[in-house]
Amino acid sequence: MNKFKFDIQKKNLSWEKKFSKICDFVNCKEKGKFKAPKSRIRLNEYYFFCLKHVKEYNKSWDFYKGLTVDQIEKSMRNDTVWDRPSWPLKGNPNYVMEQLHEFINEDYMKFDRKNMKNNFFNYKSINETLTKEQTRALKILGLSLPVTIEKIKKKYKKLVKIFHPDVNDNNKIAEDKFKEINESYKILLKKFVISK
């Protein structure tokens, strides 16, 4: 007596599907078994090449193609911290909390990736167009690029409190320094408010 066997049709799962694509290289009739990303921006879109042509493509493919030196350096620096801001934490726990509080209040833009991208290269262009007068104004206020309007105002208020003639009993040196600080502040406000 023969045993009856059910004819069970096996379904292939989506990841087991076998498909044959032709190599995307011009006039190549081989099977395109190997995936290669189309560009740095479209890493999830692929060309399908045969082994010979995927080797050629990989040799010629440059992740940083089209970027400036500054953009490449920024990308590499961001990769070292997995695109997250980092800062050193030193000292006792109270000091660490002060550092965190200061970081969040002053450097909040680092959490906003869109602003970070827009402003990073903006400072380079501002720096290249600084006049001697503007560079001197930065030095007088004790600032360096990159700088924000908030930092300029904060530094200005701090220096005015120190060098104000009323505080220094009409000291001539303090008065001259106070005038320099005011003039520098006006110069920097003109530069950075118009530039943005």
C-alpha cells in the first residue's frame, strides 16, 4: 500500500527571493549581483554590477567628492563623536553640572543640526572678509571666531562693568579703554547683524 504525500507548495520569503538583474554598466550583459551606492547623499539607492564592474566602481567612488576641504574636515570631526556634540567633564560633580548648564545655555545651537550646518561655514566666509578694524575690535573685546551676537553682547556687558569711568574714579586709562570697548562693540554689531 502506497502512502499518500501531500503536495505542499513552499512559499519563498521576501528575503529569499532570487532575482536576476543585468549589470548597470553600459553594454554589459553579465548578472548584476553586487550592490554599490549611487552617491554620498543617496546611500540607500544602489547600482547593480557584475564582479568586474563593481571593483572598478569601488576604486573610483569617492565619498567626499564635491565637498570642500572645510566640509571634509567637519564631516571627519563629526564622525569621531558619532555626530553628537561632546565636551570634557572635569572636576567635582557640582562643577560638572555647571559645565552642562553653561553648555546648554550658551551652545544650544549645537543641538540644532540645521542651524549648525548653516552657521559653520558662514563664519568662514565672515572671517575671510574681516577688515583690520573688525579684527582689532574682536581682539579688544577678547573674542575669536566663530562668535555669535549673544557672545558679543555678553562680553561687552562684562567689560563695561569693569572699565566704566564711574567704577574707576575717572581713571584716564580706564576711560580710554571704555571708549575703545564701545567703539569695538559698534563695529562688531554692524558687521555681524548685517552679515546674518
